[in-house]
Amino acid sequence: MISLPNSAHRRAIILMIIAPVLWSIAGVVTRQLSPELQTHGRFEITFWRSVFAAIFVGGFLLARRDFVGSLRRTGIAGLMSGAMWAVMFTCFMLALTLTSTANTLIVLAVGPLTTALLARAVLKAPIAPRTWAAIAIAMVGIGAMFADSLRIESRAAVLGMLIAFAIPLAAAINVVILKKRGKSVDLIPAVFLGGTISAAVVLPFAWPFMADTRDIALLALLGFFQLGLPCTLLVIAARHLSATEVALLALLEVVLGPLWAWLGAGEVPASSALFGGALVLSALILNELVAAGRAASARR
């Protein structure tokens, strides 16, 4: 017989798989934007994505008829989590203005390691050997995926990679906040705060706007279903997953992004990308299967 905690854990894994699947559509949808906006409008893309993400989460909170109250109850934890969401929403696009996508994604590979170290230091959470192995294999896999595209040709590229490092660092801090306070405080409103802060920060750089009606519709799609919804799902899933599970499963975004670009935009991945992606998926699957097996043995 399956206990309730195990059932909740399984549902959380499903939510945490859906979230990076939705995140990963960013590349293929962005390629449908007007060429001018893609080339010169990264701040505007960030602005509209953040605005529509805030609208989505704000609508969800209004539907619960507790918009103001839920924002107030998040307290300091909500403000801190919202700030971390804003850093993640903003720094990804800023990093891409200074360095390549490959350089940025390779930096993101340190996310699970950063999260594991911070969770161990702050939450005193033990990290199983299998999880350390999964983190190492996943980092090697992402390195293999983008090694051929790694280029550090200027100081701007170095600066871009340093800015990109703020993403896994902010993500690690956010996950620790979610684990520490997420069961006693509803931190879904923090996603709304993150979108609002991010939009306010990039607005001066996004003006004047150049997006047309079609672009706005695509950016609304990104804001609602590529940012607002999956980030909300992560907050819910984090209540029942360890910090390292959240960080590892989030790497599915990096693996699936090239797949959608292949299927939706005809960008055929290199064999090294396929090999690296297989390594990452193997690490994630084995980590969860071993954990499930040990949990079943413990129940018996």
C-alpha cells in the first residue's frame, strides 16, 4: 500500500517534470518573434515575459479571492523569494546580450551543485552519495552538450558568464527559501513579485517598444505558460521534494530546449549534444529510481 507522503512525492515529481518542459519551449517560441525584436529587443522580451507572468500569477491569486492577503502573508520570505525570481527572470536575457547561449547554459549546469551545497549549509540537509553522483554526471552531460559551442572571445563574454552565474545562485537561494518556509507560508505570490520587480527593472532599457501585435501574443504565451505557470508548479512541487531533486529535475529544461529547436525550428543537434543529453537524463532517472527503490524497501 502506498502511503500519502509517497503519493505526494510522486505528484511533486510530475509537477517538477512539467515545469522544465514548459520552460524549455522558450527557444522555439522566441524564434517565431519578429527578427528585429529577436536582435535588438532582448530587454523588451524580458519585460513582456515578466509582465505576463505577473498577470498570470496575479489572476490565479485573484481567482482564489485572496490577492492582497496572500501577498501580505508571504512576509520577508516572500520578498526574498520574489527578488530571487526577479534575478533569474532578468539575468538570463542580460547574460545572452553579452555572451553566447552555450556559455550561459554551461554556467547553469552548476545549479544542482550550488543548491546541494547551500541546502547542506543552511538546511543541514544530508546529500546521498547517489545524488552527488547524479549531480556530477549531469554537469558532465551538459558540458558535453555545449562544449563545441563554448567560446570566450572577449571581456564581455566573461562578464556575461559572471552574470549568468547569478541565475543558479539565485535559484539555489530560492529553493532553500521554499524548503525552509514553503510549508508554513504560501510562496506562490513571490512569483508575482518576481515578475513585477523584473518588469520594473528592465523597463527603462526596453523602451521604446518595438513589438507588434503578433509579437505581443507570442510573449503573452511565454509569460503565461513558459514562465508564470511552471514557476508556480515549482513552488508547489518544492513542498514535497528535496532541494537537490528540484535543482536536478530543473535541468530537463537544458536538455529539452535543443530538442524543441530541432523539432520546431529545424536546428539539428550535434551528436555530442545528444550524448550529453542522454547522460543528463540517465542521471535524473537513476537518481529517482534508486530513491524510489530505497523508499519501498524502507516501507517493507
